[in-house]
Amino acid sequence: MAVPEASTASLTTPRRALATVIFVVFLDLVGFGVVIPILPFYVRSFGVSDVFIGLLAASYSLMQFVFAPLLGRISDTRGRRPVLMLSLVGSTVAWTVFGLAGEVLAAAGLVAGVATLFASRMLAGAMGGNIATAQAYVADVTPLERRAASLGLIGASFSLGFIFGPALGGLLASDAVVALARDLLPAFVPTTRFSLPSFGAAGLSLLALGSAALFLPEPERTRGPAQRVTLVGGFVEALSNLRLRGLVVSFFLLSLAFSGVQVMFIPFAADVYGYDATQTAFFLTYIGFLGAVNQGVLVGRLSARFPGDRLAVVGALFLLASLVLLPFSPDVGRLLPPLGGPPWFTRELFVLLVDGALLSFGNSLLNVSLATLVSTRASADRQGNAFGVTQGAGSLGRTVGPPAMAALYVVGFPLPFLVGAVILVPIVYILARSPHVTLGHTAG
């Protein structure tokens, strides 16, 4: 029988607790985003094949797949706050070691340097499984009727992290900042265009850790009995629950489908639109801004009027349509009449911007609605486990998807997007047939 958990949080401070956990997640994700611009070039500086770029990305997602369910289950029995703080300590160590991999290469050779890259990246992925614990924390401190809006703020933190993170990473990797750092920092601190962004990510994780230590209370919630459940056992348990089975599968399929956009959009923009890195970065910033608005504002308002399962279906349909349109956006643009305006605002760009808005809206609506359904269909004492398993399923999709979508792109550039659209069809079917759960009723 579940018993109430002793807590340091007051019932009068749920908004402060919610704001704190969202701020902590934001800092953590900005740190993750800082490393994105330098990662491919960092790998190439070791003189190894570009295959290692994909392997390094997959290693992060694979460790998330393993550790998100584990951290979620531990947070159900030991507490959300300790798990979040432990994961932030691990992230700080991981990004620091990642920045030192070049020094290891110079001192101990290629094998040791590459091993350091992978070990630190895998540790960062394992600690990145804390998103499931953060989602469970949000569910603990938020009433059911406001849960979709609150979980949407977690999604908005993702989008903002991917706006500010890469920009900060590019700044820290710039020649001017590297030169300034060499003048200001002690000689024993490596100051390269690869180490500084890595240390910046570590610093942000350390700042998030300090914020959690000072301001994040343990939420009041129902604590379940301690259980020894393996990774496989956790997935079997979730898949045997009729209310959660479809959501676990949906998270996997969504991550698998969307990986085509995440991995192959930049080559698509370069090959089809002729965009360089700066132009592509502007478009990704536009998508990130829309994601923040959609998940932080719009989804919450829609969830107050419509059931979560209906919103998830609508989101899947919008995302499906945008994926079908994306590879043909230049052709559709050429069918439009002249738009007027500045020369750079072409018809092809107009269609791409519209499609990006559809993609962002559909992805935001589907992601937040799925997370809300997980929360409402899991019992109060199993929130961490439920979020851990569904996030783990998403990580598995992000592990399998990138190499598969890259191979499809080589065959034909529309294929990753069209296959992704086809993969979304079962999600619509699953959600349309899944048991309806009204707010205020949870599965046992």
C-alpha cells in the first residue's frame, strides 16, 4: 500500500517549484545545445571517419534509452530532487571530460582520445535521462487540469535550449573568444574552439545544480513501495498495461519518424535550397522560436478546451502532412504567383516557412499531448517509471532512426521525410483506438 512521502515542499509553493524545475531543465538543455555546433568538427579533428559522428550521436541516445527508465524508477522511491541533482553532477563531469578529450589524444594517442569522447558522451546521455524525472516532478506539483500546460513548458525549455545553446556554442568556439580565453585563463586550462564550448556546457550544468540545491524542494507526492525492476522488466510492465502500451509505442514511432527531420534537414537545405550553415541556422532558430511559443503557450490553451487524445491525433496529422510537403516545398513554391517583397523572400522560402510552422505545431501538439496522456494514465506512485519508459522508448527511436534515415537519404532525398510520414500513420490508429481517460481518473 502506498504511503505519503515526507516532503520539504509546501502546498503553497507549487508555482515556485514548477518554475525552478523548468529553469533547471532549461539550463541543462542549453548546455546540451552548446556542444551541437562543434561536435562534428571535434570528431573530424581526431582524423577519424565521419561514421564516428553518427556513432557518437547514437551512443548518447542509447544511454538515454537505458537510464531514463532507471532514473525514473529511482525517483519514484528515493525522490525526484536527489535524482535530478545526481544527474546534474554527472552532466558536469561528462562535459568537462568531453572538453579534455583533445588533451587525452595528444598525450595518450588516438584510441584513448576517441574512447574519452565516447565515454564522456555516454555519461552525458545517461544523465540526460533525467528528463523523465523532471516530467514526473511537474506531474507531482501540477493539478490534472493544468498538467498539459505545465508539461508544455518543459517542451518549451527544449526549444529555447536549442535556440540559445548552439548560438552560445558558436560564440565560445569563435577565434576572438578563444584568443581572449588564452589571455585570461591559466596555462593549464585547455583553450581551444572545442574545449571552451564543452567547459561552457559543464558550467551551465553546474549552475543548474546550484539552482536545484538552493531552490528546488522535494515535491509532495505518493511514494510507492521499492521494487527491483530491470530495464526489460520496466518495458514489459508498461507494455502489459493497456493504458500505457500504445503511448510507449507512439513515443518510439514519433522519435523514429522525426529523426529524419532532425538528422537530414541540414543536408536537404544545402542540397535542395543551396543554403549554407548560417542560412540553415536562421531557419532552425525560427523553428525553435515557434516550438517555444507552441509548447509554452498555445498547447496549454488548447488542452483546456479539448481532450488530450484528440489533440494528439490532430498533432500527428499536422506533422504527417508537413513531412509529406517538406521535400516538395520548392516545387510547390514555384506553382505560386509572385509574392512581391524583398528579393530574398522567394516563393520557395515562403512554402518552407509555412511547412516549418505546420511541422512545429504538429510536433509540439503531439509531444505534449502524449506526455500528458502518460501522466493521466499512470498511477500517482508510478509517474517516474511511466515517464522513464516512454522517454526510453523515444531514445531508442533516436538511436535507430538517424542511421536508417541517413541511408534512405542516400537512396533519394525525399525518402526520410516520406517514410517518416508513413511511420506516423500507426500513431493515429493507436491513439484513435486507445482507451479514453478523463482528467481526474488514473490507471492503477
